[in-house]
Amino acid sequence: MADLEKLKTQVALLEKDAQSAELIHQRLETAIEKLTEITISLKGMLVQQETKLAKAEEPDVLLVLYCLL
């Protein structure tokens, strides 16, 4: 009888551990989704900045060409 109770206790502990692991997995999945969204947003910001820098350099090239004429 004691062995049966011991097994029941072990099963209950394993079930609790499995539930905890599932909760951790869900939280990690949420964190990964948020980090992915942030990464996409940052990439968009970088593209915008690169475009602005490229446009800012254009007048300099035109000014140099004008001075050479």
C-alpha cells in the first residue's frame, strides 16, 4: 500500500512539473513573438534612416558637380 501512495505522490509531482514547464513554454513563446515584432520594427527604422542619409548626401554630390562646372 505504501508503494501505491508513493507512486501517486510521484505522479502528482510530475504533473505539477509538467504544468510548470508548459507555463514557462508559453511565456517564452510570448517573449519570442514580442522580440520578433521589435526586430521587424527596428529593421524598418534602419531602412528609413538609411534612406534619409542617402537623401542627405545627394545635395552634396550635386553641389560638387556644380562647383566643377
